[in-house]
Amino acid sequence: MRRPGSAGTRVLIHVPIIHTQADMGALARSVRRVTVQKLGRQAWKRHVEVIGRMWAEIRRTVEGWELPWEKVRLYQDGLPRCGREAEIVADLASAGSPNHQLLISLMKRGATLMGTESPDLLLEEYRLVQQVLAAKDPEEAARLEVRHGARSRSLLAQRDQYVARRINETLRAGETGLLFLGMLHSLDSRLAKDIRVSRPMRRPPLPRSRTT
């Protein structure tokens, strides 16, 4: 990918992603345990390998783009607007997250990291997921997922609205936004009309386990 449009254009490059275990932070072990219970150990290993190859391809592709990185803003699924964005990214990169390792690589090239999500919405969603993962058996987990279903969908929509508003308000004319976003999200109808969205990468297939 070469330099985007004219000096007055706002361009948003959308990179669809699947989260890795390292992205889950304190929930990582519980997510692995539940996924192994659902899919089996071998399926879990294949799942991890597929996602690892996907991220290797994303990194190879993105780092090969000829962009004016000093005019690129990085928007990241799950990264709260909190004043500690760089610290959070560094911690997750150290934990092995290829997503956040790529963010650090791009920041070193001059890209600007942006707090992207509402901390309050992320915290509420975290607590709902935590309840499901803490269930004593799969049946209880399924009941909790049903109970929380409507609120979870509402939270996802609110998160999408917040992310879109954040991009609309901070991406300036002549700049390029690079958005790493899980595939359950949808921003299209929420973005400002003057933002040109580019999708140079195909969507990877959704895994059988839930990701956001």
C-alpha cells in the first residue's frame, strides 16, 4: 500500500483481527480452560496455530506498507482512553501479544497511538465475561450467556458508537487511521461521511469460540 489520497483526505484502513490469548490479560487462563472444554485440546492447539499464522501475515503486510507513519493514528480494539495507553500496549506486547507488538513497531516508525475505547464500557463487558468464565459448569455458563445476551449486544453497539465517534473527532484531514478491530464489530454506518474506508486485507474466518 502506497501513500493514501490527497492532503485533505481522511483515510481509515480497517484491519480485521482475531484476539490471541495474550490479549486477554487476567482472563487468559480462564478463556483457555473454557475453550479447551468446548473444543478439546487438539482443536485449541490448531486454533492457536491458525491465529499465530494470521498475525504473522498481518504484521508482514502492514509493515510493508509505504505510509507516512508520522501522519498515521493507531486505533486499537480494547484499548481504553485512559492516559496509560502506551503502558498497556507495552505490557501486552511483553506478554506475547502479536497485535500489541505490531503497535509498538509502528509507534517506533512515528505512528501515534490513540486511546480508542470507553473504559467504563470495557469494564462492564469484562465483568459480564468474567461471570460466564467463573461458572461452575458448561450448563451454568450457557445460562449466564443467555441471561447477559441482550446487555452484551447493547454493550457491543455502544462500544462501536464510541470508537466511531473517537475516530470522527480525532482523525484529521491529511491523516490516515489504522484500525485493528475484532470481527464482531461494525462501524460503517457510524463513521463520518468524509472518511474514506480502505479494506486491503481479507477477513479471517471467525473461530468457533467467541471473540470481540
